[in-house]
Amino acid sequence: MTKHLSRRGAARTLTGTAVVALGALALSACSSGGAAQREAAEFSATYDGPAVTLSYWNGFTGGDGPFMQGLVDRFNEEHDNITVESNTVEWAEFYQKLPAAVTAGEGPDVGVMHVEQLSSNAARGVIDPVDPLLDGLGLTADDFTSAIWDAIEHDGARYGVPLDVHSLAMYYNTEHFEDAGIAEAPTDAESFAEALDALQEAGYEHPFWMPARWPGHLMFLSGQWQGGGEPYAADGSAATFDSPEGVASLEWMRSVVDDGYSPGDVAQDAQYVAFKNGETSITFDGIWQINDLEESGLPYAAAPVPAVLGEPAVWASSHQFFLPHQQSPDADKVAAAQVFIAWMSEHSGDWAQAGMIPARESVRTSGVLDGTVQEPIAEAIDTMRFLPPVPGLGTIQSETLEVAVADGVLGVRSPEAALSEESGRATSLMEENLARFGG
Amino acid sequence: MSPSTAHAVDAPAPGASAPATGGRRHGRSPIAPAPATPWLFLAPFLALFGTFVLLPAGLGVWISLHDWDYTFVSHPFVGLRNYLDLLDPSSTSGGPFWESMRATGVFTASSVPLLLVVPLLVALMMNARFPGRNFLRAVYFAPYVLGVAVISVLWRYLLDTNIGPVNHYLGLVGLPDATAWLTSQPAAWVSLVAVTVWWTLGFNAVIYLAALQDIPAELYEAAQVDGASVAQRFWNVTLPGLRPVLMFVTVNTIIMSANMFGQSYLMTEGGPGRSTRTAIMRIADTGLSSFQMGSAAAMSYVLTLVLMLLSGVVFWLFRDRDAVRTRANVRTREKVRS
């Protein structure tokens, strides 16, 4: 439930963040260090210095949390002079807290964040480049899909060490599919429509609940990419999610409701709960939900999101190790943190148990995914698409695109009107950001 | 409160006799405390108040005059631009801000009257004598002890259009069962206001109850002897007796309602559209997600100003008209005498 819960912690912890922020204000007011250009730390493959304790921040609060802790415990056992202490907070809180903490000199020694957040934090000087680390580990573009290799770059430097990729997946209830006589998971517009009709004929009145909120915007992005459109200009100068492909994507989402395959007004989380209760037959959600579904005992399977709007394409993100910027770096800790990241990258195959897909091709094809639920999705890794690395884009997207998608699905505004209004708003925000971050 | 405060100031502070000699020069009474004494008594509170209220408030004004992104090194001074941007509805900060101020206004205007009247009715009921009274008092107060996250997540599931029990039971008794409580308007406001009233009415009710118990029973007896009806007793004895508390409750409820954040953040996510995005939500997003502290601080001060004006109006409405008249009479008499 990592993603599902991701925004909720923020209300509770707002005060805490505000206090940290205030501390940061007080400190930054008197500091005069440069934030614009960050120096990359030199690579070290091993660490044999004095015993150090590393603080490691991440947002694995869901079913993936115990797997990460298991890996950390193993690392600690194997390294006598390095102790890694995890600090796990909700992602939404994480992204508010990290810049404040790093600016105040209270940041962690190492951490994990989503790939689309790297550029924002790099532009703010919150994280340092990791090029020497990537080189030292022998990680090159060859071991990753080009989409992910491009997404970790900002201003000519790379800022993340990819741990995994995780995309949307199509989950379906295998009992319902059997009842409806569907032998194979639908893969395109035609087979998907046939499946919905067959399910309705088999007595499943609403086989595909269409969510207005999470993960509605991810379904929308996948649809726009399938149609060949792009939601944002790659240079961050404009929002283009109101392109004809975008409008087609949102119109399709609304048509699922209009055609009676989904009830109207599906509020946050309702479609997932309905799927777990066997009330709906198909749902699109992140692969990080696999462990939750396994525990529920539901008869289900996962398949790549069908190419309903054109060519196969699906929204994806990736967890990335990063090195936070240190106001007064401790060479021992920086070296130990790199050893930790290197070890984690080597062991990313074990991370597959958390429902994720290892980012490195060499690990992915080593057999760690054989027989897992996510195996068929991992095979579609070349169709996975990432948001462009534009600083500040995440905040803009949640304020504009997500509102447009929700309104379109709810029928509050027409898809075209909602998208063009919000896209215009997003463009002016992006222009402001471009000026702020210096292009 | 005031008699005891006066007492503390009048009483000689221990060890204050030596500096008091200096005070005598100014013709003060020998038992008057040293000038520093009241400040020393106030110091513990002032330290906290200064650190956590005055200093941040002052720093906030300073921040609001800058383009202040605390992850950046430089915070260019922009004068009043943050405020001017807010006044310009076509700017990226102004438009959404006034949208959210409007949402806050809608919520405040619809929740405050309910939160003034319903708890009063509850308090009047709880002030009567009947078996199980203490239990019911606890029941009415119980929701208030829950956190906003708890009640919001709870009600989000209860009110869900498709899988929520509320619509399910409405359907069972033959009422419309397809109301989109959280994703359509005006149903979303109805839900948010109803949940908030359910959640916080216990607090106001307890304050009313304490005030009701402070009204002397003799006044009711006297009114009864004079032949006043129940309604007349309520109007002429209960309400005037509640006036000071009513003013506190009104101002407090307005401020609490205007600060509404958690319910719409968690139950409706500001939707449908941006209709339930409140001012505090907007300020939090601007300051803590977009890191635009300058703009967020400016928004906070605009909201504060509005709340101060509102509070002023409430104070004026609840002013003690009799007392004002008496003072005026005294003044007139003094003038006549001189």
C-alpha cells in the first residue's frame, strides 16, 4: 500500500515538517555556501576505516518495507564496521522533509527516492552526483533501458543508482475470467473490449472500476503514451497533456463509465478495495501491490497494461539510491555509504521478492524473476515510460494533471476542457520553474 | 482570572525590598513591587511565547517580502510582490489562492452556525437531570479525542459512493443510495461540514455546559416567580448568562473552521476539482511542497488579516452594551459635575 497511503501521512506530520523547515530557514539565512554546483564524491569500493553508523532514509512503508529491512539486516551482518540504520517515513512526507533536513545539515548519509524526484532535488542542491560511483560499479547504459538511464541525468551529471523499476500492471480476477470464458489476458483495444463484454454477460455488472484519483493519472499518462503523445515537453518548457492523444486517453477513461463498465464517482481507493473483494474483475494498479494481493488470498493474475489506445506503453517509476549533499562531509561516512549502495545494487535480485523488477538487465535475466507474479510485466520493460527529468514537475502534476483527470473521469468537466485548462495552468507554472531553476 | 492577577502584582515579591527604594523616588507606595518583578513572573511564558509565536510571526513578515525558497542560497528581496501577485487573479499564485479562500469561506459560513447552535442544544440537554447523564456527556465528547486522520479515513470509507455503508443503509430504507458524498458538489460540502460538526461539537458543548452551570439558579427562580415562560427564561436569563462564553466560542469556532485542512485533504483530496481545497491546504502546498515560503507566508498573512477583521466584528457584536452605556453615563455625569 505504499503508494496508496503516500499522501496521507502528510497531514499528521505537517507540523513536524514545518518545524524542520523553520530550522532550515534559520540556518540557511546565515549560511553562504554554494548550492548551484555540487561536487561528486570519489568512488571507494571497500571501506576499512573506523566503525561508522549510516542513517538511511527511505519511504518503504508498505509491503516492501520488511524486504528492505531484511536486506539492510543482511548488509549489517556482513559488514563489521558499518551499521546502517533505516528511517522509514511516508513518501509524501519524505519529499517535504529531505530538502529541509539537508539544508539544515541534518540530512541522512544515504537514501532512496523515486526517479522523477531526482532532478528536483538535484536542482535544489539536496543530492550530489553519483557518476564516480556508477563508473566504479561498472554500471553503464548497457545494463539499463535507455528510458531509465536518461531519466537519472540532470544537467550533464547522473544523480541516482537505479535499484528497481515498477510500473502499472493489469490485475485480473482469474475466477471471473474463467466464468466469462476468457482464456488469455487482453492485450489491445479489441481484446480488452471483448473481455469487458464477456464479463458483463457472465453477470459481472461492473467489471472495470475507473478511479478518479490514484492511480487514475497514471492510467491517463499510459494512455497518452500509447497514442504516441507526450504529456510534457522534454525541456520542461510546456505541458502538453491536452494534446489529441491526451484527450483521447481521458475520453476513453470516461467512456468506461459512460458505457456502464464502471460505476460513476469511484473515489480514492474504492476500485482497489472492490477488486480485493471480488466486486470488480479488472483493475490497473502498481506492481508494488502484489504482496498485498498475495496475502488477501484472492485468485488473481497480473499482465502488462493492454495497449487500448495504440502501441504498448505504460507509466513506470524507479527507486534510486542517492547521496544527500553534506554541509560538512565525513569522508568515512561517504565511503561507507557508497559501499552500501554498491552492495544493494549487487543484491537487487533479492529485492524482486518485494514485487519489484530489478533495474539491471544482468540481474533481471539471472532467473530471479522466474515464476514470480511480476515476470510477465518485467518482460514488457521496453514499453515502460518515465516522466521527463524536469525539476519541480511532480508538484505541478499533482496540482494540475491529476485535477484534470479526476474531473474528466467524474464528468465534472469535459475531458477536452479539463485538460486544456489545466494544461495551460501547468505551462505557466513550468515557465516559472524554468526561470527559477535557471533553464 | 483578573482578581488573582491583580493580587499577584500588588503583593511584594520576595527579596524585592532593596530595589523598591529606587521606586520610592517616583512616589510609589512602599509595598509596590520592583519594576522587574512582573516581568520575572512572566518570563517563563514570554520565553515560550517569544520563541514559538512572536519570533516566527516576525520572521514570517520578513520571509513574505522575499522570493524565499529555503533550499536555495539566495533569497532575493521582492518587496510587496508576493502580496501583489496574490491580488492579481491571473497570476499563478493569486487565482488558486482566492479559490481556496472561497472554499474556506464556504466551509466556515456553513459550519460555524451549526457548531454554535447544535452544541448549545446538546449542552442544554446535558444540563438537565436524567439517568445516564454522565455516560451521554462522555459519548458526545468522545469523537473529539480522535485525531483528524482517524475520523477522516473512517468517514471516507463510510461515505464512499460505491462501497460505503452510508449509501448501503440509505438504500435499504428506500432513500437514494447513489449520492456521491465525496466526489460531487454540494454533497462534498455537506459531508465535510457534517463530519466536522460530529467531530468537534463535544468541545463547544463542554464549554457551554460549564457556563450553564455558572448561571445562578436564583435568576431562574426569580424569573419563574415573575411568570416567565421557558422561552422567556432562555432568552432573558440563559443567553445573557452565556454571553462572555458565547463570544469566546464564536471567535474560536470561526478560527478553527477557517483553519480546516485535514478533513478535505484526506476525505476529498480537495476535490471534486479544487472546490474543497482550503486556504491552509493551499498554503501548505505552496510552502512545503513547492518550497515557495515567501508566497506561502504572504498567503498566511492575508488569511490572518481576514481572521483578525472577522474576530473584530465578533467582538463588536458581542460587546457589553449595558456596560458601554453605564460608562457613558458616568462620563456625562462627571462632565456635568466639573
